[in-house]
Amino acid sequence: MQVLNNKMNEITLINPANNLPLQITKDGLQDSAGNFFPYIKGAYRFVADDNYTGNFGYQWNKFATTQIDKTASINLSQVRFFAETNWDKEDLAGKNVLEVGSGAGRFSQIVIDCTKANLYSVDYSNAVEANFKNNGPNNRLHLFQASIYEMPFQKNSFDKVFCFGVLQHTPDVKKSVMKLIEMAKPGAEVVVDFYPINGWWTKIHAKYILRPYTKKMDHKQLFEKIDRNADRLIKGYRFFKKIGLGKLGIRFLPICDIDGTLPKNISKEKLREMVVLDTFDMFSPEYDQPQKISTVVNWFKEFGMTNVWGGTIVKDGFKASVVKGIKM
């Protein structure tokens, strides 16, 4: 059982349904009204697995180590984390950091291995199990399967908050931003990234054309379909690039943007694995709602943030739309 309270690391856990404090028991957490939340496979469970993120639970438990720097022999997650946050490793020592939407724990690993921060990591899916396998047990890692809209923490609790690759997959993106900001202390920084709307043409894309059908498919069936066709799709992608029609191929082939999103100089086997993962990630989510950077900037300001910055960060093989600010 993890220890959640010590001198450097005091976050009050609550039942989000009634705001009653939670106490650690032998097998989980319990409030004074008798409501119990079990500790299973490394995480405290506040929700059932059967929710709109079931595809991500399937995805990250199947591809548990694909994006983890220390197991994939890449440094993409580390580069991306520090490029987007610009946080100082030494300054994070002893700080309480909230991560929302951890997946298999690619950024959890960076916080745990590269800093001395205490990480509270939330995911709505059972991908928390993959995260624990990759990064636990560790006294500075605390995992929770919970909704972004009902997190088991008091408001104004965290020194830093980040949420990468998640907002566009939530039902109400504006409300999601509000909930993240609520968790930050006054003076704390919140950093998010998300899929951008680049113009009216953004949704003229194979992903948005096919998703009404693919998101309804059984996850295993969709995965197997993508896996069966991965090699020919990669060849098709390369063919369009070779004849000077790469943009057309990227837009209308049902495959991820290989050259635009995946690491360079990896083996063919690793490339194929990442293509299958990212293509499944394109077509399986229940929600896919890209946002204008200016819209998210305005939400940050509306919810009491100052020094708000929004823009595109490009570095070492990744490109991300990022908004960050300081809570007043």
C-alpha cells in the first residue's frame, strides 16, 4: 500500500461525490460515510473501466512500453515534457505535481526519474495499470483511476499541473480546463497541450471522415484491422511522399503522419509498432475535439490565470499546441 502523507507530501484526498476526507485502509480509501474506493493493481479506483476511455485502456495496456523513453531507447517524452513546461528539474524537488491523463505513464516516468517531485497521476481508463507496471512501486508516485471532472483532491492543492494529449478527448473541453485550474494552488503553473484547429480544412481528413464508424468498432477488431493493413499503408504513405504528394497522402490515407509525428532513426519494427499505435489512437476515441489556441488562452484567462501564453512548440521531432499560465 502506498503512503500518501508525509512531511513533504500532504495532499488531502476527498470523495469527489460528497467532499468528505478519505482515510487509507488496508485495501483502499474510505470516507466517514462508509464509501470505499479499492486499491487495485497499483491505483486507487474511483470509476469503473466501462466508460468513454475504454479504447485508451485497451491501447495503453497493449502498447504499455511503446512510448516509454527508458524502455523504447528514445528521449522524445523527456524532450517534449521539458520543452512544453520549461520547468526546472531542481525546482520541482518536493513539489506536488498533478498529471491528468497519464496513459501508460510516458510523462510520469520523466517526472519520477528526472525530478524529485511527488506525482499524483490521474487517468479515466485502466491504463493506470500500465503506468504502475512502468513506474511503480515508488513512494513519490500516486495513481488514481478517476474522471477529470471528479478528481479526489481538494481544490487549490498542487504546485504544478499538466495535461498532455488529453483535452481533445474529453466530452467538454472548456470544463476540463476549468477543472485542471481548480486543482492548482494560487501561484501554481498549469500547462496543457491539445490538437489544434489550423483552419476550416482541419477536419477534411481521413481521421474525421472515418471516425464516426471506427469509434463504434470493437477495440480488438479495430486494432486487428489496422495491424493487418499497416505494411501496405506505410508503403502508400512513402509512395505519396516520393511522388511529391505527401500532403495529400497524410490527409487522406488512414494512417498517422509518420514523418511529422514519429521519432527519426528508429528500426523498422519499432516504426511499425508506433504506426499501429498512433493510427489506432486516431480512429478509436469517442471524442476528438481540436481547439484553437486562442480559445484555450481565453479560457485560461476566464478561469483566473495570469501570464497566459499560447503557441506552438517545435523541437526535436515533435510539434505541440501549448497553453500555460499562472493561477492568481
